[in-house]
Amino acid sequence: MTDDLHIFSEAHLHEQLKSAPFTQGFYTVQFYTTDGLLAKGKTDTLSPFYLYPSGGTLRDSNFNLVFYDSQFDTYRGFKPPHLAREK
């Protein structure tokens, strides 16, 4: 596994969330993309994605649904990192 946090994986998403800004109910993270889609490796394009922990959904810059994963869903037990940072 690569250490580049901008190559998409669930582990890299967890790492980015530790310091990602949380505003208006979502985290803003960045991943490499090809033609607007998540890339399997490093590319010249970094694009913003938005994780909504109240539903466990990751959305692209147009707010299209990219994926759902229960491990990022507060209704399934996910503990949003920004809550720990606020203490």
C-alpha cells in the first residue's frame, strides 16, 4: 500500500478525516481523479470529495453519490473525528 493519502482507499479516507475541515455537515477531502472519477493511482488532478458522516456517503464535487460505506455512517457507530478535535 502506498503512503500517498490522495490515492483513494478506505484507510486513506480515515487518515484524511483526522485533519479534514468539517463544515455544513460534511468533511472535505481530496483524491486523485481521472475524468472526474476516483483514480487507481497518482494523476495530475486532485479533486475535492465530500464525506457526509450522517449518512456514510462520499460525494464528488458535483455532489453525485460516489459510494456508501457503513463504517463512515454515524447511525452505524462511526465517531466523527472533528468531535474529538473539539474537546
